[in-house]
Amino acid sequence: MSGTAPRPRDRRTTYAGPRYERGAAAPRTRDRAPYAGRAPDLPLRTFRPLAPCPFRTFRPFRTFRHSPSLQKGPLMQLLLLSNSTAPGRGYLEHAREEIASALDGIRRLVFVPYALADHDGYTAQVATALEPLGIEVTGAHTAEDPAALVRGAQAVFVGGGNSFRLLKALHERDLVRAVRERVASGAVYMGSSAGTNMACPTLRTTNDMPIVQPPSFDALGLLPFQINPHYLDAKPDTAHMGETRAQRLEQFLEENDVPVVGLREGTWLRRDADRLTLGGIEAGAILFRRGQDPAELRPGDDLSALLSEEPRFDSAAR
């Protein structure tokens, strides 16, 4: 064969239009392929992703998992009270110093009152308790769009009551996502009793009667472990013949591989970014783990290791 060897085709070229001889009349505009106006042998620049797409490694899972972004959120600020009222003390009085520390610099707080039926009365009670701290309280129920109100909050306080009623209201008003995102962005989250339950991945370690049915047991997931507020130790001389609280939590661990912190009355957990500590009275708390004896915890104990847990729900021990 004679003549010039054909030019090697550039593999990066994405031109797909018709080719025509040099000097020949170009086809009419409506007959051209999308790139017909370019020189036929001009390679088009291609772009390659700088990193693999994360969705290529997606693997579906069946059970609820705690969000890693919340677990390691550098701005996470939580105060989780076992109870809001102590014997002989006013509402929140037993934890006032800790509350003042957690809410330092906060001037406006959104209160979520849905765990009780009387939203106005509940909000007024909280406003009275926080007034000495110079904090203005707004009830989430007073807003036409409670989720929008929460998204602009400096702090969010979710009060105690019936946790099933509370979680149902949070889901119905899109507050699960709103609170979760706002707290992950730096707003302070305070919970007491049922509000402390809401900070966990699920509702499964509540003490309450299911007076209503929420659409899901999935809660806010601000922590990767479970809490049992109002934890009570068994009394050998009691006439009660039902299950003890410890027995109920052991049953939970038979079906779920997730640590549970039993908060006794007058205690709380305080999270400051990646540091978690136990506070409150000397009674302390108790930690339950699958396959291990319960461990006693004392005020001041550093529980930060719990923030690295990987909860495994619906993983029965067989």
C-alpha cells in the first residue's frame, strides 16, 4: 500500500458526528451532529474524578445504625438528665448549676413539650425555671412550623413525660430530622427523662407505657448507645414480684448488641464534642453490656469511649 499512514485515533476523542473530506462543503446546520462544528480530529478534553464515588461502595443494611456524622460531630453539646425534679426540690433545681454551665451564653431556647398533653402549662413551667438564667423560652407548639423554629434555635430542650407520645409527635412534625441537624450544627441539646431517651438511637430502653404508636422507634441518634433514665436498683425486701429493671435491660441485650447506661435519679450525662462525662449525685449510674457483668459508674467518670461504639440492633445472641 502507498500513501500516508492513517493518524492513530485518540481514545479520548468523544466526537461522534459524520466525517467529510477536507475542502468539501459542510452539511447544513440541521443535518450536523452535536459536535459537527468542531474539527473532526480535535480531541475533546475529558475529566476524571479525583476520588472514587462513595456510592460505589454502598452496602444496604437491614437494621438501624447510628449516624457516624453525629457520632463524631465536633460541635455536639448535650446535657441529658435522668429526671427533671428531685425530692424536696423545685423543677430542674437539682441540676441548675450544670444547666447554667451547659447553656452559658444562650439567650433563647426552644422547648419541645409534646411528652405531656398540656403544652402551654409545661412551657410556662420551663420558662419559670430558666428565667433566673436570663434565658427566653419559646414553645415549639406555638410555631406554625415547629421544625423551622428549631432550625433557628440556639438551644433545644426536650422535656420528659411519655416517650411514645413524644416520639410520635417528633416524627409527625418533622422534628426528628430538624433537631438532629440543628444539634449537629452546634445548637445545645438538653433532655430530661423522655427527652434523654430521644437522644439515643431508638426508643427501646424507655420505661413508659405505649399509650400511642409512633411510626418508628428510631429516635434522634445523637449518641451511639442507649440510656435508661430513672434507673432503679432491685430491692430484696420488696413485695413486687415482676421483672427488675436490670432483668429488662438484660433482655434488651439478648436481642441487641448495644451498651446501655442506666442513669439513677439525680444523675446526668454531659457531652462536650468528643468528651462524655457522668455527673450528679454519688449514686452514679450503671453500664450494661452484652456478655459482661454490669459495671458501676461514678460521677466524674470519663465515658468518652462509648462515643465510638457501633450499635448492632436486632442481632440476637444465639
